[in-house]
Amino acid sequence: MAGQGSGGNVIAAICNIFIPGLGQLVQGRVLAAIVFFIIAAGCYALSATVILIFLWPVGAIAHIWSIIDAARYRPVGL
């Protein structure tokens, strides 16, 4: 990956629009992908139970954060 604004980062950010964490997985950051997916998808799933409906904003924030994180990622040492 070249850096912020590179084609790879744009593709990763677009991937995150559909599935949170997928962009990090495309970039090779497995742990970040798992964390973003569990937080966002978990909050969305729990809010779908209606009992914990107040969790959807936390999931939305995590989802948006994952998109921004993928778009701004710079590999260490480059």
C-alpha cells in the first residue's frame, strides 16, 4: 500500500461500507478486522433484538470508524 489516498486504501474503505472490517482484512490487518467486525456486527445484532435497541448508534460509530481507519491506514516503516 502506498499511503493515504492510494488506490488500495480507497478499495479497502469501499469494502468496509458493505461489511465492517472487510477493508482491514483486505489490507492484511486481521486483528483490526476481527475487532471492527465483532463490535459493529455485535451491536447491530443486539439492537435487532429490540431489548438492546440503544446499541445501534455504537455499531454505527464503529462502522464509520472502520471506514475511516481503512482509508487513512499507512503501513509502518514505509
